[in-house]
Amino acid sequence: MKVSEVPQEVTYYEGERRACYALNDEGRYVVVPSIGWSIEEVVNGQAVAELAAQLEDTRQAVVAGLKSPLCYHMERRQMIPEILALTAGIARFRVKRHLRPDIFNKLNPSVLNRYARALAVSLEELQTVPHNKLKRKVTIIHDHRSNRRR
């Protein structure tokens, strides 16, 4: 794509810009700011909707007693057991065991605190999930520049 062809439609980034690579007049790749394009907005919207549906399925499984609340919060942060294990400093096989509600309910407070810190939730929040179906669109986009979640 050439510099002049980089999409500049106001979309998903809510006025923010992101970097795209494009060819300049000399045939070299340069970084060009872009505010996105409509196709990208549709695809990102579908991905977010799919993540929200999966999170709702997990929430229902926790409420039904099939999974532990840890599973819900891990998925909410878009983590897999291996990443949570590294973040919390807990062995991967233990994290996988703790996804079972019978095991999770017996964890001591020090282990729960490590999970709470790794998932950036309170200890009380870690041990529960929302009781009502998620009403809002879940957007789990991490902006590394400002270290905030939108």
C-alpha cells in the first residue's frame, strides 16, 4: 500500500491514530499514521462480540458450579493458564487445577492474593462473578501507552 492509500476513515480508534507501514515515493517503507477504516471496524467488532459471548458462557459455567471464578477472571483478562502462571508465579499445572471449583474453594488466602494481584482484581471480586448476564459490550483492549483498559 502506498502512503496516499493508507485508510483515514474515522472508526474503531475513536479519533486516536495507529501506525501503518506504507511505501513512499522512493519505494521505501515508512510509518504513516492512520485512524482506521470501516472493514477493520467490522472485524474488530465481531472479535469483541465473540469474546463477550465466550465470557458469558464461562460466567454461566461458574454460576452452574462447573468452573471456578478464577476461570472467568482469567478469561476476562484474555489470559491462558500459562500466562497466568507466569504472572502469578504459580506452577502451570496448579493454575489448571485451580480452574476446578472444588479445588479453588480450598485455596489459602496467600494463593488467592497472588491471583488477585496478577488479575488486577480485589480478593472479593476474584471469588465471585457477576450474577446477571453481561449487558454491555465487553471491550478488552489494552492501551500499552497509557496502561489503561477501555
